Amino acid sequence: MERPWPLTGRDEELRRVAAAIRPGAAGVIVAGPAGVGKTRLAREALAGCVRRGETVVFAQGSTAARPFPLGAFAGLLDVPPGEAAETIGRALDQLGRQLPLVLAVDDAHLLDEHSAIVVHRVVARRLAPVLITLRTGETAPDIVTSLWKDDHLPRLELAPLDAEGSTQLIARVLGGPVDTASAHRLWTMTEGSPLFLRHLLAGEVSAGRFTPASGIWRWTSEPTISPELAGLLEREIGDLAAGVRDVVDMVALAEPVAVPTLSALASAEDVEEAESRGLVRTDGVVARLAHPLYGEVRRAAMGTLRARRLRGRVAQTLDPEPDPIPRAVLTLDSDLPPEPALFVRAAEAATRMYDLPLAERLAHAAADTGDFAARVVHAAALSWLSRGEEAEAIHLDLVEGAPDPGTLAMVQLHRAGNLLFTMARPDRARLALAAAEATGAAPAHAAAMSLVLDVAEGDFAGVLDRAPQLLRGSLPDDLAGILVASAASAAAAVTGEEELLDEAAVVGGLTADRAPTVIPGFGLADFQVLGHRLAGTPDRGADLARRMRAASADLPGPARLMGLVVAGHAALACGRVDDALVSLREAWAGFDGSGHEFGFRCRTLLATALAQAGRPAEAAPLLTGVAAGHHPAYRLYLPDDLLALAWGAAAEGATTEAIARAAEAADLARDAGSPAYEVLAWQTAVQLGGATAAATRRLTSLAGLGPRAETALTHAKAWSDEDGDALLEVAHAWARLGDLVAAGDAAAQAADVQRRAGRQGSALTAAATAEKLAERSGACTPALVVAARPLPLTAREREIAALAARGLSNKDIAARLTLSVRTVEGHLYRAGHKLGVSERAALSGLLGVE
């Protein structure tokens, strides 16, 4: 972290500055606020001048040197004291003797008068290109100002880094990918200032608060401003009079603060002074700090008692009706007495915003007063935060003290959800549901939870029989609606009931312009993405996933991670493997080791994406976990687990095993009553190069399930018939449908068929199509590898050679493929003979095995 930071996000600015200081050019002025990277950009541009053999004179304006004539050139020019004209002339003569020259002047707003005249004359006489940096908002000498006002030099305004440039810089410094929320938070706090970013990031990494997890750098706690950064910020803030300090501190504790509120709590003069000094900025409606880091400094500087008093003063001015959260949060951390009813309302509002950590904190504060409703809300937040045991303890206590059958029923239903999803105990969840049903109260909620448990147990027929009536009836609230919609979506997804899938999305509140307002909405979204993926309309699923991702992108806690999983699933459904990896790797870094039910889903999807990307070593530990077990609430996803194992085996070169896994997934889906999943499984088997007879037979009977089933059948027939032209048409059909991986595999298979038939021109055309599709998807599947590296080997010879290239012994290969060692030896001998190699090490390069 101490080495010079790379220059990132400034390519266009660097190009302009470099062009402006080439021989014969006049130069350029680079202006910008403090810490924006003006000096860093200048030094990078000047490095090119040094490489060209030019002399670089780097003058430095400063407050210390400003009182002295030619103070900026101290140590650079040997000019004895004298009359101004004579001193300036000698300085120009010395500069002229160093041609070819580039004159650089840093912080030109601090130049003394003599230095400023020298710089102006170098520019006016075109003695050399001049590169000047100066800080905006500071008064510069008139003669420096005239350089751009009189059009002697162009002026380049250097803005802070945007979010993308900041993220790229952080990733380069850390040497690895960065969690998007952490990167965005850094950018927001520093407002794109490379100087502030460097100090803040260095301090957080050194303190162990910014660390890598599962290959992703993440910010794991609240920041602490380092003394060095605090010193920089304190100098910018300056000394504050008592009234102005109150204004700044109240905004630091409660921003955004309504301007009328601030005016009621402080004098108009103090508010205006804070604004004029650039400490607070307003749009006439609300006031915020001029820079987010000012708040970190002021909050660290003020004492606990002062902070609690100021929060209380602001809280008492806020109306809780439009939004209870601001007043609740300030009251909770103030010297005011607790307001349980307010805290519960705010906790419910935070839950609707998916901010679970805040919801738990507010509900906990209300629950501490013994309020029954607050304890119910608190238990729900704990459950959604994967703290199931704590939630269960509260639920059991609430069951004993429930005042009426309706309340008892709702507590038992909440308990059933916690037992099923968070604690993975479907047997106990069913008992809790029975207890709720026995009260005779909350029948719609009980029916909704019953559907959810039926999905968990794989009773899709029962769900399809009962869900439509509930969907079309009068549901009491959003929670009942989302539960019924989720169960209906799950059953519709795996059975191919597209109309029911769409109806459920509307009832659940997941449409083009709406997102659900309760946490189970993420489960609904994933079922919807699955339904569109299996049906062959993945783009529709991607639209819904974007809605959920946008609703949760900037939140703490599991909501953001669940949104990432849904987004990753949607990208994988569309065959955008690279995009899927970005979202899923980040989500896994957050879920790994948490036990959260979405972590199981993330693991399977990430393993699939890594395998499809041709990264078997990275996929292997995830696949071990997939094989070890699944979450009992999500049995319907078991075919996906087997398909992940199929892609993992294929990535390792074990295509026989991979095809067998895909066929196993198809059989499992058929037995489970999931025909839409069976289609995907047989499609996968065909993409992997096998199961043509069985796939064609079963896909013929399933062809009416939608676009995917129809295209998969066409693919299976074309591959079985070894019809290269038909396979290329299938590739285009898959691309139109939105499955880029399947499209690439079909094109690659077309190239293989055409090559084996001796039609080299057609083979090259198909291979080029496969390559373009692979570039779009990021996939590196077995079919694509064959198309990219056509070799004179049979499928079996290539499979055995690939496994040998990965380091497996003949005995290991024989065991994995259920062959004799002698058979393996024979295939390896023939493969080596055809390829002209005798050593296993040589196979890696020929087969593209890393």
C-alpha cells in the first residue's frame, strides 16, 4: 500500500496533457480541487518527456517559498539576488540553456511574483512547453490567471474519479476484484478524491477491516479515520466558532437535515457561515456536509454526551409520519426517552426497504421494553439475518404468552418460516404450521405457508391444484401474497406452467415497475428467473432480476447478497458466464460460512459458471460442497446441483461422467414431476456430446413445454444425425432465444461435424461463429475447446488424454471412466502416436489444459 499508486481512470486526460507538452507545443494548465490527482497526472505525463531525453524542470509553489523571489525555483536555478528584471532575465537564460526543456510548475496558485513572471515569459516566448497545476477555488497571481484568460494555454479541469474509475483503481492497488458495495462505499465517502481514497483504503487494509474473502476484497466494518487523513481533513475544515460548529455537527449526525429544521436549531448567520466556508452545502431544501469525510472527522471529535444531545435536538423537530426511520434512529442514539411504537414502525419500514441490520437494531430497542409486537418484528429480522436460534427462542416465548388465537397463529407461522428456511428443519416447520392451523385463525396465511412447505417437499401437483384459487382470491397482506406467489412460481417454473408463472409475479409484486416489499421476495425472484430460464425466455427473467438487484444494491446485510444471486442466476440463464461470475463470486464472498439458505443456491450457480468458464480447479471445492448436501427447503433445485456436477466433470475433461450426470439429472427431474428441468438436463447432455437417443426420445414427448424444449429437440436431432448445417441453424436459434452457451456449443458441434466430414470451409465458418459466441458468453466448454483445437482424436481418446494431461494416473482414469487400465493405456498410446508426442506433459499444450 505504500508504493506509488497506479494512474487509473485518467487515460483521456493523460493523452491530452502528453500531447500538450510535446516539443513545439505551448503546454497546458491542469486545474482541480485538492487531492484530485493533479500532481500525479503531471508526473505521469512528464515521465514520457524524460524517456524522450528532454530536460524536465519541476518548480513547486508553496506558502513557505512564496515570500522569496524565485522561491519556486529554489534548488533548480542558480540565480544570485539582484534587481527584479536582472534576476528574471538570468532565470530565463538558465532555462534556455537546458533545451529541449519542459517546465512543470506544481501549485501555481502559490507562486511568488518573480516565479510567476518567469513562467509567464516562458509561455509567451514559447521557450518550452509548460505544464502547470493549480487548485480551483484558490486565488492565483494575476499573471498566472492571465495564462488561460488570455488564451496562452488551454485549461484542463480535472474532476474527481467517477465510480468506475475509483473501482478500477482500488482493484489495481489491491491486486484483485473488489466487492461492488465496498468499492461504491469508498467512492461515496471520498467523492472520487484519489488522495482521500489512498489514505482511507491504506488505513482500513492495515487495520484488517478491508480484507479478501473467497477471492473478493470486502469492507467488513465501520471505518476509522487514520491520523494522517484526519489531519488533512481538519486543515480543510479549519477552526470553528461555537455556533458554526453546532451547525456542522448537527448535519454530520443527521444529514440530510431540512434547511428549516437547521434554521430553527441554529442562527441564520451560523448556517450561512457554514455554507460560505464550504463546510455545508444546501439545495435550498436540505443541508448536507460538503464532503462525507468531514462527518467522519466531526463525529470522531465530538464527545458521546454532546452527540446524544445534538441528536435529540434534531429528532424532536422531525415529523415521523412521512418516514419514521430518521426520527427513530436519532432518538435511539440520543438522550431522549425510548419510543417503542416509533421504533417498531421504523423497523417495519426498514424491512420493507430490505435494510435488515437496521430493522433488527430498531426492533431490538423496542423489544427491550417488552412490547409483544416489537418482539415479533425482532424475531423476523433475526431470522432473515440467519440468526435462527435466537429467533426460535423468541418465538417459543411468544407462543406461551400469545394473547389471542390470531396472534398465536401468526407467531407459529413466522416460526414455521424460520424453522424451514433459516434452521433447515422442515419437520419442525410442519408441526409449527399444524399448531397455527389448530387455532382456526389466519386461514389465508396458514394456507400460504402450507403451499410453501408443499414446495419444499416436492408436492408440485398439490401446489398447482390449490395455488391458482389463492392467487385469484383476496389475500390479507403482502406477506401472504408473496408466500402464495413464491410457491406458485416454484411449481410453475419446474412444470412449465407459463401463465401461472406470470400471474404469480403480478400477485407477488414483481413486475417491470414494482418490487416486493418483504424479504421472501428474493425467493420469488429466483423462482421467476428459474421459470423463464427453463421455459426458454431468459431475457424476461433478467428484467425481473435487474429490478430486485436495483432495489437491494446499496444495502447492508443479506438483501444485497440475495440480489446478487438472483442477478447471477439471470446472467447464467442467458449464457452470460462472465457476468454471472462477477455477481456470484461477490455474493459467495459474503455468504461463505454464513449458513444462509441463499448460500446453497449461490454455491451451485457459481460452481456451474466456473465450470462453464473452463475453470475446474476453482469450481472443485464448491462442487464438493454441492455433492455433500443441499438445503431441505429447496429440493426442487436438485437437478441444478447434478447439472453443476456435470459441468464440473466436463471442465475436467471427464465427458463420460459429465453426460451420465446430466442424464441422472433428467431422470431425477422426471421422477420429481419437473418436466421443464428435465428438458434442461437433456439439453445439457446433448451439449456435452452424448445421450442422443434417450434425449431425442424424451425431448420429443416434452416438446410442447415451450421454446427451450422445441430448440433442445431440434439440437438433439441435428447432433444425432451429424447434420452440420442443421447444428449451425440450431446455434442461431439458441442465440435468438437468449442462451449463448448453448448457441456456442451447437456452433462448435457443427464445426466438429463438418471437419470430420471433410468440409473444411463449412467447418471454419461454424468455428468462427462458435468463437464469436464464446467471446460474448465467456464460456469455455468441451465443445468449444474441440472447435478451437481440432485434433485427429476420437472422443474417447481426447477424453483420456485430457484427464492424463490434468495429472491423473492410468489407474485413476480407469476408475473414473469404468475402464480397464489396459484400455486406458491403449487409448493413450494411440492418442500420443496421432499427436506425435510421447510425454504426458506435452498433452497439456496441445489440448489447452492449464
